[in-house]
Amino acid sequence: MTLRTLALAAALLLPLAAQAAENPAVVKAMEEYLDFNEYGSSLIWPEQIPAEDWQKVTVIDARDAAQYAKDHIPGAINIEWRQAVARRNEIPKDRMVVVYCNSGSLSAQAVFALRLLGWDNVKVLQDGFEGWKAKGGFEANRRASRPAGH
């Protein structure tokens, strides 16, 4: 996560911190999660997913319905980031799940919450939808793997 993403997540989670201070079980779960996970465990870049593997991944667009309707990664389902916990039973645990928003900030919050609830297969699409498009979409892996044309 970028520093901006972490700052945004912290700002949005501060109200939860006040509640967590009154609930030792929540504090313990968060501490254990943060102690256990390494930095890159919940991130994935478009270049890391070969085009043929996208069909094996559950892709969640965490933006609002209007943005999803305008444009989205083909095959993605729309679960707005605020609804990720409420709709968690729609999210599989037995395959990779990639969650994205426009830049990665809001999807990171949804992934963090899901990981705290036991979904260890969810990942944030680094740089979000805009980065995915800029890097070539489903072809990002092939483009990144191509030798430099010097």
C-alpha cells in the first residue's frame, strides 16, 4: 500500500479504533493480523496475472454502481467497498479474489476488513482500475514479460 493509502485507511478506521478500545477481542484480532501478515501479502499487480488466469480469479469492482456501469474489468462483479463485509458470503474463500477501485485506496479497506474476517485469498489490485487500463488490462502480464525493444 502507498503512504497515501495507509493514511486514508487510518483516517477512516479511527472511529473504529475508539470502539475497538472498548472491545479487547477486536484489538487482539487486529494486532494478530498485523503481526502475521507481510507487506505484499494482500497486493497484486496487473502484470502478475497472465491473461488466461483472469478467468480463474473472482474480480470485485469495489466502486459505486454508477462507476461500475460506466466501465469495469470484464467479468467483475460489483460489490461497493462499504458493502464488502455485509456481502462477504458472496465472496469465495476457495479461489483468488482481486478487489479494485479507481486507485486502490478504497479497495484496500475492503480487503483489510475481509482479511480480518478470515478471507486470506483476497488481494488489492495495485493502482486500481486506472492502473489496470494503463498497463494493458488483461495483456499487462504479456506486455511486462516482453523483452525490451532496444
